[in-house]
Amino acid sequence: MTARVEELARQIASLDESELQALLERVEELSLRQGLRAMSDRDRRHLKKQGKVNEGAEEILKRLNGIRDEIASREYPG
């Protein structure tokens, strides 16, 4: 472990219960944000490759409605 990590570990170990809980919640929040940002960037790159990065909401909804209708007709014929 680096000296910095070791020092952080000592500081964390010295926190009282409420401080530790607040720290864990903050780390969780930051981790979630970072994960969402990475997922968004990945999705944006994927859409760009497909030429759909600037596709409007109407086109997306039209495509989703088509998919919904296709599934409904397959799963609930008649």
C-alpha cells in the first residue's frame, strides 16, 4: 500500500460511527455518479457509431412503440 492509502486507512479507522456512516454514504454516491457517467459515455459512443446520437425523441418513441407492438403481437396473438 502507498503511504497515502495507509494514512487514509488510519484516518477512516479513527472515525466515530456517524462520521463513518456519512463517509460511506458519500463514497457510495460518488461511485454511483462515476458509474453512471461511464455508462453514459459508453452509450453515447455506441449511439455515435450507429449514427443515432442526434436522434430525436419522436424517432425513439416511434421505434419503441414498434418494438412494443411487435412483442405484444407475438406474446398475445389474436
